[in-house]
Amino acid sequence: LASLAGAPLVGCAAAGSAPGTADAHGCATAPAVITATGAHQAGIATVPPSYARWLAFDLVAGSDRDAVRRLMTVWSDDIVRFTSARPSLTDIEPELATDPAALTITVGFGPDLFTKIGLEAARPTWLAPLPSFAVDRLESAWSDGDLIVQLCAEDQLVLAHAARLLVREATTFATPRWVQNGFRHRDASAQPGRTMRNLMGQVDGTRNISPTRDSDLLWVTGQPQWLVGGTSMIVRRIAMNLQTWDLLDRAGREASIGRRLSDGAPLTGDSERDLPDLEATDALGLPVIDTFAHIRRARSDNPRERFLRRGYNYDDPPAPGAVDNAVEQFVPIQRRLDELDLLNTWTTPIGSAVFAVPAGFEKGGYLAQSLLEA
Ligand code: HEM
């Protein structure tokens, strides 16, 4: 792949059955301290700050349920400390942990973890790799994993320090599998109501679910019982071919999405929040929003086929040589985009991973306690 840039698209969706809380996507400035404890893990419904990192781990052979229980106990304590600007118990650089920087740390479990620790019966049925799509060029180096940790913060040093400690404390239980860094337009976290732009220059994230109004789409309320208050997380690493994108004129770029580059308004509207008119035709009788434009292909008439998008950009150099559940909410959209989406000419999914994200924990408790002590 000749791409230098891309976007990890992270989707969160409920994975149980019907009706949880939070703030509208991008509609509030991220506060400096985001409380880690509560009904849901932080870092899902909270405003995405400027930087993110995903750390996927594989369990070390022989790690059993008790090992995971110990790791969750240690990590839960770390999470509460780091997010409230206190060093972890084993921190030998405590000065690096004194700025909360809107840090959130969110933990999820991959499909194989359940088999490896003898809890196969507790694995949600949807928790498996996504079906393969024709556009996929997935590489195992950026896919899957037994555990995921998502760190988000306004300060890269705070984020990197917390990440390093979490990796170090996991050493005897789990080893890093892949790491994905991401960044967002600072405008979007600093100014209420602003939508970020991606590296293709597009306003990205306009039509998204609201964690408050659409909470039933976000939080698990049914089965499995241990996941109630949790959610599911799909991480897609998508390479953008910016070299060929650069060759396209502005009209072509706008047509591929169906929105204006200047302000993100649909090609049939005046401002970003206007609803696209998919029926509108031009003087020649052709649709104003192309038949295969991304916003036409990505929208759904099924109100359940929606999920929270938390997109981030990345600009790593190319590698050498190279719902009711998550599946029900995400796959139909990805399938439609797979069949036909103008954006496919410049974008290629190269990493994919699915995780179950347990509910939040309270002071004195720890992540996934009801699963691990059942
Ligand atoms: C690098 C790849 C991608 C880029 C650059 C991209 C960019 C965009 C942009 C600019 C918009 C319009 C503004 C907005 O409503 O946010 C949009 C909308 C959307 N995208 Fe993507 N997208 C990508 C991949 C995907 C994938 C893989 C999915 C899901 C499988 C997806 C799902 C959606 C949805 C659901 C919408 C809102 C559609 C609507 O209701 O109007 N996108 N995307």
C-alpha cells in the first residue's frame, strides 16, 4: 500500500438488547478531569479529545481467569489514579502523572480471551471477527487481539506515560500485539459543537448518534448479563491513498462524499446540519448527491443500523513491504460500502478488531468483576 495516512474508525454499539447516558457527540468541551468510575466506562460517550492510542494485547500462554482478574484489579486502580492525575502505585516517574489532560482509559475483551480463560459460555455470540469484505486487505499486525485498551487525552505525554505503565503492569499476563495512534483536529475538542476534519480535508462526524438521545443504541441492557452497561467496540484501520486523492479536483472530492469540503454541508443544502436531499436532481436530471456517494451508501433506513463513530486520523509511514449487537449495527453499512462507495477508490481497510467493552466500575470494584468472579 502506498498510503501514508488513514483513519482508524472506531465504532461503539450496544450489544445486548434495549435502553444509558452521556453527552452529544462533539457538543461540549472536554473537561480536564473525566471521572473513570460510574455506570459506564469513560472514553465512549465522552467528547473525543485530540489524541488517542489503542493498545491490543494477547494473553501470555497459561494466563487463566485468575490472571485476568488480577490484571483488571491492577488496571482499574491505575485507571482511577491516572485519570485523576495521581501516579500509579508502581510509578517511578510520578511527575508525569500530575496533569489529568482529559485522559480516559477504556478496556475491552476480544473473542479468544473467553476461550483462553475458560469462560466460553460468557462470550457474547456477536463477539467474533467481522465477515470479510471485498475491499479488505487486512493484516494480522493490525488486527484482532485478546484485550484492547483505548487511551484518549489532550496531552500526548500524559497519554504515553499512562500507556507505558499499563503495558509494564501487564507484562506477566499479556504482551502487546498492535498499537494504533490517532489524532483529531483540536478545534473539535476545544470548541463546542465543532466537527473534526479528517486528513482528506472532509468535515467528518456530522451525522452521528447522540449518546444521550440514542443511549439504547450504545449500552447493553440485555444479555449477556455481565456486559450490561457495557458496549461493543469495532476498530477499523483504514488506509487513505492521499497520493491519488491529491490528483482529484475539488468537485470530484465533494462528489465522492456528497458534501462540500468548505463547511461539510450536503451538496443539496446550505449548512453542515442540513439534511441531505437524496432525491434532488440537477438541470440534466442527474442526482445532485451521486448514487454511490459515501453519505448515500452509509446511511440506513433501519434506525437500529447506527453506531457511535469516534474517528481519528493517523499518519504512520507505510509498513515495510506494504444490534442489538455490533455485527448487526455495523456490518450492513460496511457491506453496502463494500459493494459500492465512491470513497473506496481512495480508502482500504487494513486492520480490523472487535471487542466487548464491559460496563464501568465503582470505587472499590474493578473492571468486569461480575464476569471474572462469577
Ligand atoms: C477512511 C474511510 C472513511 C472516511 C474518510 C469517511 C468519511 C465520512 C464523511 C466525510 C462523512 C460525512 C460527514 C458525516 O456525517 O460524518 C461520513 C459519513 C458516514 N460514514 Fe464514513 N468515512 C469512512 C469510512 C466509513 C466506514 C468504514 C463506515 C462504516 C462501515 C462509515 C460510516 C459512515 C456513516 C454511518 C456516515 C453517516 C451517514 C449519514 O447518515 O449521513 N464510514 N463518512
